[in-house]
Amino acid sequence: MTLMGTVHKTGAMLLLLVLAASITWGMAMNGNAAAGTLAIVGAIGGLIVALITCFKMNWAPVTAPIYAALEGLFLGAISAVFEKMFPGIVLQAVGLTFGTLFALLAAYRSGYIKATENFKLGVVAATGGIFLVYLVTWLLSIFGVTSVAHYIHGSGTFGICFSLFVVVIAALNLVLDFDFIENGAAMGAPKYMEWYGAFGLMVTLIWLYIEILHLLAKLRGGD
């Protein structure tokens, strides 16, 4: 495993994601209902493949590219929906996502941010808490309790503050990815770990992009 090898794998996954996203983006922008079906396939399929990759890291050279393509189908459609409601929002979200990526990478490489054990513990705990809130909110909505979801995901002050918090935690997860990749390369991890490292980075970037997209929509007054 090398740093440049992981960078190349990440670039390949980004290319696959963009190519797949362009398919559903075009369909959704033209009003093709099949884009919704492909988005669902991409979201569910991406989750399944991500879980497989987490438990079978040596499968990453195969599963990581598949994950990128499936998530691309989902992101293309959902991005088109947001773009129709708020023109220009997708370009802003993409710019902020990669701006955050490069800013944190620079801070990490320069030593301003260090992935200490306490830092890792805090970020992991906060991330787990966020997903627990999302899970509870989803379960409540199934049983018809939508007030909590509206409070958290709405465009009110609390909803915006919550989204800001989530974006910060998602961004800090990038530091954990950088640390994982750097340590893996330093310890001479197997070559397939380049794909696994790229996969982990892609998961965080996709999460960060979606959360930034949602935050920008809230700031524009959308739920």
C-alpha cells in the first residue's frame, strides 16, 4: 500500500461516480421517472456493497468501484432534485465539499490537526451519535411521528445548527481517513488496502456532500 496508489484509486472511484451520476442526473433533469428507480437501486445496492466491503476488506478491489458506481446513480438523481428546487446549489455543494477536503488535508499534513486517540474517540462517538439520531428519527417516522424529523431536518434555527454540527463531524472524519491511509502505507499494508482506503475516503466524501447539500437547502429556506 502506498499513498500515491491510494490517491490513484480514489481518483478512479471519483471518475466512476461522476460517470454514473451523469446518467441519472440527465434522466432526472429531463423528467424521466426511471431516474428514481435507479436512485433507489443505487442507494440500497451501495449500502449492501459498503457493508460487504467493511467485512471483506480484501474484496475492496472489486467492491469499491461497484460502490462508487452505485452511489453515483443515487447522487446524480438526488442532486438533480435539489438543483431543480434551488438552481446553482449543486455546484456550491461540490465546491464546498472539495474545498473542505483540501483544506483539511493541508491542515493534517502541516500538523495543525493531529489524529490523536482522544480526537479519534471524540469523532467516532459523535458520528455514532448522529447516526443513532437519524435511525431513531427514521423509526419514529415509520410509526407516524414526523414532528421530530421536521424539527431536526427543517429549515428552522435548530435544524440549521444541527446540520452545521453534522457537516463539521463529517469533515473531521476525513482526518481519520487520512490517518488510516498514512498509517497503512507506513506499515506496508497489503496492496488491496489502497482500494479499501480509497473506499473509506469516498464514503466520507459522499456523506459530507449530502450533508452540505442539505444544509445549503435549509439556508435557502427548504426542508
